[in-house]
Amino acid sequence: MNELNRANALHPEELDERKYLQSLTEQALRRGLMTQREFESLEEGLAALLAAQADRLNGGRSSSIRVEQAQELLSGLLFTLSLPLKACPTPDAALERLRTESLASLEAQGLEQIRRRLSVCRLMQQRLLSALFRTPNRFYRLTIEGGINGFFKLYRPQFFPQETHITADYPPLLGRPILDGVEFIEGYLREIEAENAILRRFDPDDVHRLLLSLSREYAGSPINLLEPVLLSALGLALLEKNPWRLNLTADDQAHLQSLLAPLELSALRDQLSQALTKLRDSLPAHAFAYAERCLTLLARHVHAALREGLTARVFPIPSGVESEAALLLSYGERMPNDEYRHLVAELNGLTGDARVQQTLAKVSSLADFTDLLADLPWRREEIEQLVRLLPDADFLALMHLYPDESLLERPSERWLHEALTARRDALAPDAKRRFEAALARIHD
Amino acid sequence: METNLSLLIGQGALLERQAARDLLALNDETAAHGLRLSESQALSLVAARTDSLKKTGRVEFGGGVIERLIRAFCDSPYLTQENYAQTLGELIDLFYEFKNETLDLLSDAELVSFMKQAFDGPCAGSIDLLAWQALPALAQHLHEGGSLKSFRLDTEAWV
């Protein structure tokens, strides 16, 4: 193979972002760019790193660990090593770096990258929370605050940097990034940042009325807020109307149907793209770029809906319901991560009444409580006792957070919902009426 | 690159022979107690460790567990030259099994020390009592939130 062919011989599109090092070496071996001896030397280096990691993990107390844990440590090492390689301008440059630099050096650089990116993620989250779009949809704030905080709490970049821990319930329009660990969180936060910037261009009450028209229960559902808002704005822009009030009418719907339904997908996408350019000057650059990336998906949804005569699904007319005076629900301030980890370890060693009493004594924020629900194994009777002993305000807040059993996956969450429902049902009729009224007025 | 753990932490024949040589080197220490391993016994013990690791779903980095067991047990009044190799083999099995059963809460040193104390004490040299009474009782104690320090090594505490 001559020098010209050898340069750029690795194909970037054949590399796996989630298994970069593995796919890089596999391709290199396949194309004869790495020898078997080089590969074996790499494996020996990995084995040495793995031994050191295992030793660090158990503090030198044990010469053996479980296979599953060793596998996770190995995955973690491969994740860390992949980061400085991904930063190379080309895969060939990455391969050259793998050949010439020690694995220990690559590992150190990878860890440093993880730490820097974690700091960036924390800043992104803080910035988001300080300017979060106001919506009653509980998944929006819960995920960005509670979910992401949960990630920071549980993330162990030294040993398991590939773990994500959280489910990130709020779904971005482009979907959750298909990445792991800090890369996932970084990508997810960038998407949410862009969506939030777009949403903030609109009046929250206008958005609320628009989303109510799609579902009265949208506040309690993990749905994407941006799509109906953006489509409504684009529809208005296509009709040369003010896109920022989200006030499509029935005539507008009919007009959009006749304008767009006859178009093939690519032509429809072009129309939406032209409409988007009218919004460009009012959006931050990164938000506009994100909206552009969403166009193909939006066009597909519009195309499919119009073919079925479901114009209202993609270009909804806002509901006439005014938002009522609302109770503001605070998620509360979380305890510091170290304190939380200590509490988890303590509660792990307790069961029954002891665990319930200690939880009630030590936990003062809803955020910490919901985290504990996810991070510890609970028994049904413990959950039931907790709910019985909860102060009224906390009971109300939890009933708001867990209104619908069908959305709950964990047994502990389902038991919580059942226990909360049982406590509510046991209220005297007047008290129950007052409780329901207060519940209906809660906003996050 | 297939990230196959067994490829990375291979126990090739060369490594096993080296490990066996390390065990034979301990004969100088154990001879004082009338205990010696032959070459074939040493090789069998190393193979037994590999099998035991596989059976219990564990991987070992570096080694040293067999050496630790030998050093701890060589002065046991219940070990003789006749039962030495076999007992060591059984202790190796028990060690890895109960590293799992005790949820890795104990260090290697702590577990070996407990096994020795129990073996020489209430178990009176019986591997069966160690395997079916003392170690399971300890594991249960740890599962219930207890610690090694708070475990009573007497028969009343056993299942």
C-alpha cells in the first residue's frame, strides 16, 4: 500500500461513537493498518490498566473481583481511552496516537476530558435552570433539574464513566443522544438548551393553551413541548402571519392543508425551511441550527398527518381555556452529593421502621426523596409507612408528582402511588375536596 | 477488538507454571510445620484456583490468594502432610465462593483470617463445618447489616 493510499485509509463512517477504540482497532486490523503483534501489545496494556483499576476500586483489599464488575471496569477504560482518540482530526491520526502514546497517558487525558466536560455540563444545567421555560409539564423541570442532578450524584467517572444512570424522561425533538456517560448528558443538555431558547421566544400562556388543545393531560405526560410550538410558528410564518402568538385559526388550518398536502416530502421540507428562515433573526444561532436539524423530522410528521387528514395534530388551534391561578411547587434544595451518598449507604443498612424513621428525619427536599426512591431497594410496607407519616404538604406534593400509575415503571414508584391514593381516599369528604382543589392548582 | 475479559486475563500454561513455582517456593516456610507441596500438587492447586474463579464468576489480577491461604493455615493443628494439598484445594474453593456470598464486603486478608480462626476453633479442622456452618453464618450476619467485628464466632451464632 503506497503512502497516498495509506493516508486516510480508515473510514470515519464505519466507526462506532459508543465503541470508538474497539471499532478503530477492528477496522485497522481488517485493513492491514495494524499488525496482530501491535494488537496483542494493546491488549496487554489494557490488561495492566484493568488490574490497576480493580486494585483502585477495592482499595487493594482484594485480588479478585466479579466478572461483571471487571467487564464494567473494562468498558469504562475503553470509554475513557476513546475520548482523546475521538478528538483527533482523523481516524488515521487517532490510530497513530494509539500506536505512539502510552495507554496510561491516553487514560489520564481521557479522565481530564471527562472532568472538564462534567464542569461544562454543570454550567449548562445551571444556565438552563436560571432561564427555564415556564410550563406546568412536570417532566420538563423534573428531568433537567432532578434527573440531571441525579446523574451528577451517581456518576463515577474514575471507574464507570460509561454509565448514564438516568433515563432522561423528557424527550427532545431530535431524540435522546445515542451516547453514554458524560457524552450523553452533554449532548442531551445541548438539545434541551436549544429547545428551551426557542420555547422562551413564546409566551408561556400561549404555549399552555396550544398544548392543552392537544391533550388536557399534557402536564403529566413525558411529551416533547417544542414540536407543536415550532410547527404552529412555522405554519403561521408560511401564511405570512405573526409566528410568535401561536394563534392558528380553523381557516389557517384549512389554508395550510391545501398548501402543503399536495406536496411531496422534499418540497414540503423546503416550505418549512423557508418559513424557518423568517424566524432566524429572532433566535440565537445555536437554537436556529437545532431547528434546522429538526426540519426533516418535522416534515415527515406533517407529511404523514396531512395524508391522513389530521391537520389539527400538526397545526393545532390553541385551547380557549385560561390558565388558572396556580400553586407553585418547589422541588427543594438537594443535599450535597457526599452527604447524599452517605445517607444512601446508611439507609442501605437499615430496614423497616428504622429506615422509614431515618428517611423522614434526614430528608427535607422532594428532590432527595425521589432520588432515594430510585437509588434504594424498598419494601412495600416501608413505602406505605412513609406515606402514612408524611406531613400534609409533602403528601400533596408527592400526589402531584405521581398522579398516574401507568407512567410508573419501578415497583417502589407504583407502591408509592398506591399508598398515596389510599391516603387520599381515606380523607373525609370535605378534606378530600379541598385536597383535590389544591392539587389541581399546583404548577411546577 | 472483542473486549473479551478471558482473553485479557488469560491463565496460559506459562503463567500457571510460574504460579506453581511461586507456591513451591513457600515450602521453605511450611517445612517447619511438616508440610510440603510437590510440583504436581502445586500445579493442581493453581489449576483448581482457575477452575474456582470460573465457577464463581470472578477474575483475579496478580495472584497471591493461595500463598495467603498457605501462610495462614500452615500452622493449623489440623493440617497434616496427608491432607495438606486436598485441604488447600477445598479452602481455595470456599474462599472464592464466600467472597461472593459476603458481597465482597471483606478484604482477602479478613476472609482468610476468619476462615483460619473458624477452622482451628469451633470447626475443629472440619471443612464441612466451615463450609456449611461458620461461613454461611458469617454471610448471613453481613447480609443483615452486621460487620465482621460484631460477628460471634461460636456455635450458638450459627444457622
